[in-house]
Amino acid sequence: MNYALNNNDPTPVGAGPQGTIDYFIGNVEQLNIVLAAGGELIEGVWGRCKGDQCISIGESNIGFAIVGPNEMVTFADFTEVTGPPPDPVTIGGTVTGLEGSGLVLQNNESDDEPIAADGEFTFDTPLTPGTSYNVSVKTEPSNPSQTCSVANGSGLVLTEDVTNVAVTCGEPVLADVFKVAAEGDTLPDTTVLKNILLDGGVAINLDGQVAFGGRDGNGIDAVSTQDEKVVAEGDTLDDGTILAAFRGQGEVAINSGQSGDRVAFHGQAETGLTDTAAVFTQAGQVAAVGDEISAGITVDDIDPDGKVAINNFDQVAFHGRVEILGGLEKRRAVFTSDGLEEPQVVAQEANNLPDGTPLDDITESGGVAISDFDEVAFHGQTVNPEPGGDSLKAVFTSDGLAAKEGTDLDDGTILDDFR
């Protein structure tokens, strides 16, 4: 079979010799062509060449010109080459500016090429001269997010390797910021969001649902998400408890549990003549002041300035005080409860944690967290074991000490203080 190579430039220019061209470039099934015979255009429409159709129309010898989008040329200055087709060549180039991970390039919408770092790259699949290449970004990098562009990414495959494809990745995008809700908005459930309580806390779950304290169009304190008002003062919860008040300074928490997006928050339950401080979800009361923990031990107070957390099994952690010895002593404590059983004390002041660490103090303003494995983390203070040592700020879990002032962390950093 005969083949043709452009003598000078991959872009067809001018007209070749009349009536003598009887060959084509390699495999041109995917190329746009214009057929010509004797130097005259005989097919003035775009078409695709397939096999032997490229080399004859009737008794006429024909030639063709490879054309780009929206270009119209006759045929170029070709030189006949006999024998086997040219050797396949590789397509590649250079990536610069890459900081994220996961970048994947493609050639002709296939032949995926993962890119881990700046530098040269080459696609695995070589191409036959006379075909075309088109390099594109299949997957943009993330962590941090970047957008990458391709230059010199497409063209006709000649007889030499392509090495000048340039992929440039822009400055990282650290985060996409968008408005969840604003005062005056009407939520999808038709609730008018009159105010957002700045001391009402905010939380987000794995589904992107954001919970926050606010007031509805009637000026009633409520807990909402960007989709709906979850519960408001005066509402009757699923367990029949009436929410007398929402105490926003205790903040809110939201999970992604099997029961749906449960929101935990501080408030007061309507219990007759007086209202009782309690912790709730929209399903009902989780724990309240006066709940019995064990014989002679009750929940003496639930601190409205303490924080609240909830895991995906609807177990809620919160700060409060425990009453022991028939009320003769009260101590700060961290509790958990799922609302189905009596609250449990995770830790209390003046006690040792399971690892033997003395818990000197619990700091309600420091926050609380709970994992799906029931492990609770919180702030407090422990006693310096040295003689005459002062208390040290620390972070604890329900199992023991996590870190304290002066701790030498795994990376060599010395933890000077907690804020």
C-alpha cells in the first residue's frame, strides 16, 4: 500500500501535481477530508475516509487534503512513500503547577494517564502517523482543588513523538464558600427566617445539613437547618415533651444517623409549675435535671453554657453537674444519654479516669464531642504529679488523658497552652 507524508508542514497548503496522486496518509478513518482529482475539487463537502475509498473514485486517481474545523483547502504538497506505514509515535508533554492529587489526563477520550506531580508525562498508547490526538483533563486535582488547562493539546500525528503538550494547573482553591441561609430568607418548608442567633451555635453533618439557632417569622426561638425549621419553643416533641424554651448559648449539634438528621440542643421542658433544664433532640427529651443515674446520684444541673454533641446512633454528650451523697456534694460532670435509658456519667471532677489520670476540673466552655464508638472528648484540668505542682489544662477522653500543657506531641511539637 502507498502512503503520503506532508513535505513541509502538517497544515495542508497549495495544490499538488495534477492527476498523479494515488495514496493517503496512514489510517485516516477518523480524519476529515476533501477529495480531489486532477487538481480539481470533486467533492466539496466534509466526509470521512474509509479504507480503499480513499484512493479511487471510479477510474480517476484521487488525492485529498487533511483539513481542520471549518477550513476548506484542496490538497497539499505530498510526497509518495511506498512500503509499510510509519512507526507509531508517543504523545506527551509536561505538567506544571500541580499541588493537589487525583489529576487524570486523557488522549482522545481514552488512555487514562494519572499524574502525581509536576514533570513530564507520556501516554501509554502510541498513535499511527496520520491519525490525530486530543489531550484533555478527565479529572481535576483535589485536596486542594485546582483547575488545569491544556495547551498544544491536539493536532495531526506526524512521524516524530509529540512532546510539547503543556498542562498548567492554576492556583489551589482552598474551599467553596456559599450561603446556607440568611436572615429574611424563606426556607424550603416556607418558614421565614427572621433572625439567626449568634450565640445559638452552628453545626454540620456529613450530608451537608447545617443546623443553627434562630427565630422564625413570628419571633419564636427555634432550631433550623437550611431546609426547614426543626423545632421551636412551644412545640410538642415526638415523645410528648413540650419544649418550653430553647437555650441557644449551649449551641447545637447534628448527626447523619439511621433515624435521619437528628439535631441536639439545650432547652427547658415544660413540667407543670416550673420548667426543667434539659437536653433534647427533635425526637424528645434526652436528659433533664433530676434524672436518676444510680441509687443516690442524680443529674443536679445541665449547664446551658456547656456544649452538646451527638453521634450517628443518637447518643448525646453534654455538660452538667452530678449530685452525690444526698445532695451534700455537687461536681461538674460530662454525661451521655440516648433518651431511652437513664443518663450515664462519663467523667466527674475529683475522680480518676480509667487510665489513672486525676481529673481536677471540667471546663464547660471548652466543648464536648462523641464518636460512634461512644468515646467522649472534653476539656478540663489535671493535677501536675510533681510535688506542689499546679493544675494543667488538658484534653481528655472517657478513657483518659489525651494531651496536656507541656506534652511533647508525636511530631515533636511541645503543647504550650490550650485556648
